[in-house]
Amino acid sequence: MEGLFSVETTYFADVILPVPIPRMFTYRVPRNFVDEIKIGARVIVEFGKNRVVTAVVGRIHETPPAKYQAKYILELLDTEPLITKQQLWLFDWIADYYMCCVGEVMNVAVPSGLKVTSQSRIQLNPDFDHPELLEENEIEFLEILKNHASLTYDDALKFVGETNINTMIKSLIGKHAIIMYEEVKEKYKPKIAKKIRLKRVYEGSEEVANLIDSLTKNVKQQTVVLEYLRQVPMHQLRERNQFGVDKSFFTQGETSDSSLNKLIEKGILEQFEIVVSRFGDDMPTEPVKIELTEAQQQASNEILSNFQEKDIVLLHGITGSGKTEIYIDLILQVLEGGSQVLFLLPEIALTTQIVVRMKRVFGDKMGVYHSKFSDNERVEVWKGVLEGRYQFVVGVRSAVFLPMDNLGLVIIDEEHESSYKQYDPAPRYHARDVGIMLGLKQGAKILLGSATPSLESYYQASTGKYGLVTLNQRYGNAQLPDIQLIDLKAERKAKTMKNDFSGTLCQHIEQNLAIGEQTIIFQNRRGYSPYLNCQECNWIGECEQCAVSLTYHLDSKELRCHYCGHKEEIPRACPACGSGKIRTVGFGTEKLEDDLRIMYPAARVQRMDLDTTRTKNAYQTILGEFEQGNTDILVGTQMISKGLDFDRVSLVGIFDADRMIHFPDFRAAERAFQMLTQVSGRAGRREKKGLVLIQTNNTQQSLLHKVVANDYMGYYNDEIKEREGYFYPPFTRVISITVKHEEQDKAEKAAHWLANKLLEKLGKARVLGPEKGMVERVRNKFLFDILLKLEKDKINIKSAKVFLQEQIDAVMTQREFRGVYVVVDVDAV
């Protein structure tokens, strides 16, 4: 009897869900999907009760789950994988290395436009036949439903009102009068352009001439046809007519909409739709040729020579040395070889300027990817990479997740930047390190570039693990700026200060304004003032949810918490004592901007910080105005320090250098040296030598003198000895652990319990804390920090992470620590 009955194989798929759960879930594959489902494709599944989510297929097999009944996959969204196998490997590596869940990685990696949303809808139950059970308001609502196929919850709110909607819906469900269901929609929508073209029967010269003659009595319709022929000339009609003309050309001009519609009705013109790119077609027609200087060519040759033996090379090029041209030269060579290139930048502000330069060279081969893009724009770049339209992508840290699987080169510019680090939510990854792993996995070469390399990268280069190429000459005839320290103590004593500006800085600003040159003012603190203070009772405005003072913002006339976003109106009198003597203390970019406008009313002053660059094109607008010479003084935070290149900037003024240097963090000196050197590098980018003025209360500070002398090696040698002596990176790996809870005692006890468990296994030298967080309370949760320092050559770091995770799981599952939340940050910066 064998063979009379065929047994069909049942298939299951392990899927990655966008939730913080440390494993994949198994779902049953419906028979109609068996031939189409692939690893890396998106599927819609039900997770929990009535929750529909987008998942990614990670594995297909024949083994049912042992501990639960597998639900069916509801929908298959892709017939071809949207996530490559290389990406799935990277997701797993990130989850393992940064101690998070693969679902959290997927959630951050995949653009939200590629995730499906579910929304509850309300529909009349066609089988309902008991109107006598209904209340009057329920009858009215069902009458509304009869006129609609279904309503969303929000639509129902508009009809019924907020007060009784939930009660009424619950009642109607209980009476079986309505059905609630989930409508699933894919977010991404391609951009559609409406176009107009002549019907094919009119593509010949004779036919067109007859058509125009036939419209002599209807001048408006004849005008529409003649306008079309101006855009698509007669001698090109057969070749170009099929592509048509944008409908907007007719609807925005002087031609009549009704005439256009009549011509379409008559069958003379036809309207059609095409999918178009959201990035426009403003690509150059002729590539720009890059010519390297002798020093740049030598550096490029050295990089290629190093790549013969090493996979990773560090390019240590001083500010203004022309690293971008070297990058372009290398990218061209890799693209000619048929491989892909990923170029990472730390800030959106940088992409604005570099993108313009690179588009002139690479045109439509190049994609751009960053967080200010809309969901749909990011999806277009993602799909463009998958389909091979973009061989080269410039992007910020999230670009490491793009589906590139044929990388030949990964460039990480300004590799020292802390902006490459993701803080919240998980995964708390560092894009430089992920970019390196991505490149190594695909056999690509990795080039790190910086004028002020991170200690970790320079240490790897100095010990021979990375190749090292040095470029000490500025591009063209440009010279490094003169850097001077301004003694604030002496200026105050001489009473030459104007607000927070030294007399020396004011004098040079005035000279710059007189000769039409530009000035950059750097202050790494936004807002008008760090806090308000009552002169009578010493009251300070503090956040009700966080243990920090509220920052005063003049533009929005509010006090704002920079940790949780809480906002308050500015008090007219002291809330504590009623006094009207409230003053601002300290200064941020907003106050400096305000002071400059008062001191120099004729000057054109702009500010560039997080508050002024929230909209999509704000960076481009501010930098464009500055580049065109429409701004005399640009005030900004750290975002103006990175790689920007302006011809007319001859003066840079730096505030609060002391605060940067003395910040309580083992990286404070490194960050201060990098920031001050990078900001200083914005001055004197062409033939004229620039001037940098650093205001300080301690002109004897040795780090400042190394900045003045542009002495990276002196700074590096001092700092590396400190790091080695105190067991900090690059000699150890640092893992930061933060324990949080609404109750201070519970958070503290849990932190001590966890620290003691770690001490038992790892020892005192490797476990620091717990200590109160630098900010003790954020979003109504008290914070306690533990720091692990794990030597790379004496301990198995992977095993240490496994042990750490076990102890975290143990503390979070104990009844006495219920509600405690633990955040792990691997390679904290």
C-alpha cells in the first residue's frame, strides 16, 4: 500500500520579531507560501493577543516548537529577501557583542517605512439581528457604521466623543453588534508622478500638423498641444513621446486645466503614472575629475600599499589636509572594479556639504542615508542598494545596516567622533566598530580617517595592527591657524569683558566684520542659560522628573529639561519666596547669539544647534547661507566642528574650554583635545592664515598648550600612559551597567546585589561601583552605575559577558527587585 498516500511536508519558519526577546519565535508556514517564502523576507505574524507585527524570516525548517503551538504566518510581504544573509549575520553579531536582543537590532536597522502597522477597525456585524438590545446612542452609532464599510478607532471618536466611546464599544461587542479587526498596512508608498503624452497615432509629422489644424477653432486646446511640442520637439517625437511631460507643467502654467482634460477625453492626449525617485534627477551630466596634490597622491599610494598587507588603515591627516579628495580617488577605483563602497560620516551636518561635492563626481551611482530623511526616502535608498542602483552610499551611523553584500571599501571619516555611538534605545552599538566588522566579513578594506584619531585607533596603528598613513600638509596654500589663549582672569581684572566675550575676541570680531570675513563662535551648550536662580533665596529651577536644572530657552520662552524633554513656563516671580529677583546663570549658544545681535546690530548672526536644526533641511539652509556669505557670524555647538570647509572663515572663538577639560569622565581630555582641534581647523581654510581664540581661566593648562601647538603626539603619549596606569581603554574593554528604579532604595539595593555577584567572580580591580549616576534621577527613575574594566589579554570577555547577563537576569527576576531595569552599554564612550 506504500505510495498510495503522499504526505506533504509541514514547514516552519523561525522569525525575528521587533521586540526585546532573546530568541526567535517559530511559526507555521501556510502551504500556499511554501514555494515562495525565503530567508530574509518579511512576514506578518500575530504576536500576543491581537497584536500584529512585521517579522523577518531567519530560518526555515521542519521541526515544530516543543513548548507551544505554532501559529500560522498571516502574510508574506516579499517574494525576494529584503534582508540579506550578510545582514542577518551582522544582526546576530551586534546582538551578541552589545548584549541585546536580535529583535532590538532589527527594529533599529530596518527603516520604519518597511515595517507594517496594524490599526484596529470597527465593522458592523452582518449577522446582528437584535436591535431591541441597543441603547439610543448605540443605534445612532450603528446608523453611522451602515454608511461606512468600517471605521478606525479615531474616526469613531470623532462621531461619538471621548467620554463614552470605550464603554459603548465594549457594550456593542458584548451584544455581537460590531466586529473589531486589525487592518494591516505597509507604510512605504512609492512616489508617483502623473505624466501626459500624445496618443501614438499622432507621433508622425503629418498627423501632428493635421491635429494642430483641427484645433484652430479651439485656441486653448491648441495651446496645450503646442506647449507639449515645445517640451518634446517634433524631430524627437517618436523617441521621446513615450516618456511624456509632467502633468504639473500644464497645471501650474497658464494653460487651461479644462482644455487639458478635454484633450484627454477626446483621446488626443493620455495621462499615465510612473514611479519616480524622491531624490530628483539633479545629477551632473559630466563627472568632475579629481586631481590630487603631490602630498595627497603620496598618501593615497601609501594607503593602497598598506592595504596589500593590512585590512584596516588609519589616515591621520591634519584639519584641512584634503582627506575628502583622497577618499574620492579611492572610491572611484573601487567602483571601477565593480565593488560597493560605504562612506560613513558622524553628523548630518557633514553630509550636507560632502554630498554636494560627491554628487558632482558620482551622480546617480551614489545614495544618501540619514535620519532626517523621511521613511519613504530611506526605503528608496534601501531598495536602491538591493536592486544595484546604488553602488556607493554616504550615510550616518544607521547606514551600516543597509543591504550591501559586495563591499570593496568602507570609509569611516572622523572616526574618533562619539556621534557614531548609539545611546538609546538598544542596540548601543558603535558604527565605527560595526563598520569594521561588516567590512572584514565581506573581505573589504577599511579606511579610518581623522585629524585627531581616537586613542584606541591610534594605539592599534602604533602597535602595527592597523596600517598608518600620515598627512601633515594642508591642501593648496592653506596654513594651520594661529591659536591663542585668552586669559579671562586678566580680562576681568582689567574690566575689558563684554558680557561673556573677552575684549580681545570682540576686537577681532569687529576687524573681521570690517573686512567682510566670517567668524565662528563655538559653545558646546545649547539654550540661553543653564539655569535660572533667585537672588533672594537661591532657588534654582529643577526638572520634576530628573535631578538636573532646567535650561532657559529664550526663543520659546520656556524652561526645558534636556534629559526628558519636560517644559515649563518661565516664572514671573520666584516659586519659593515670591521675589522678582530671578537671574540667568551661565550661557549657551542662544545667549551668545542674542548678545552678538545686540553688540553688533549690523552683523548677520545665525545659530546652529539641536534647537535650530530640527527640520529636515535646516542644516542645509543654515550652512548654505553661511557658505554664500549671507551670514557674518555663526554660533554653534559641536555640530559646527566636524569637517566643514568654508573659504571666508578667518576667526574662530571658543568658549568653555575649561568645562570640557575638567568634565568627570576618563575620556574628558581626549574629547577636549579633539573638539578644540577640530573647531580650530575651521579657520583659515584657504590662502589666508586663520586665527583661533580660546577663552580660559587657566592659561597654564598643558592640554591647551598641546592644542595651540597642534601637538597630537604629545597629547597621545601623555594620555596613553594615563590610560595604561589606570586600566582604561585601549588596554581594557569597558562595560557600563546602569540600574534603574522609581524607588531610590530599591535601585541602590539591586545595584549592590549585582555588584557583589560580579565582584565574587571578577574581583575588585575589574568592578567599580555602584555609585550614584552623574545625574541621579532621569524620567523619575533613580540611577546607580557599575563599571566593568576587562583586560583584553587576561580574561575571556565573551565568557564574562555571559556571566554578566546571567546575573542581570537573576536580579531582574527576584521578587524584592521587581520593576528594576538594567541597561548595559558595551564599549561605553
